[in-house]
Amino acid sequence: MWSSRSATRLRCAARASPCVRAYYISPALSALLRGIPADELADRYPGHQAGLIGAAGLPSPDSLVIVVGRPAAAMSPGGPAAPGR
């Protein structure tokens, strides 16, 4: 069951517009997103999946990790970044 686990979300500044609102995701979290209704989990991560995070980038194979591209201005101190986005 996914509800007893937490996902790690990392935001990164995207300088190219196709990277904004795109995300890279761990295989375990990708499987969860495909297997659970969108309004329960996937809606938390707007945008589209750009690829998977490889094993070398994860602490363990069952890690729930997502790296989300954001506009560079949203990542600046005092920028318009919305909490949790």
C-alpha cells in the first residue's frame, strides 16, 4: 500500500521550456502512478514524465523519488514558487 510511504520530491530549475512541468521519476513511483487513480496520487505531480531515474540515482530500488522541472525564476530566493509544487 502506498499511503504508508512518502515520496521524495526534488525541484530543479529548468532553463529550457520543454523541461518545465516535466519530471523524472523512480521506477517504483512510476508503477504506483500507473496503478492508483490519478486523483489519489498522480494529480500531485502535474506535467508529464520525461524519463526514469536510474538505479545509480536512487538510494534503493523501491525508493519513491520524483525530480520536477520548474521555471528558474520560481527557484530563486523570494521567487513565486508555490509551496509543494
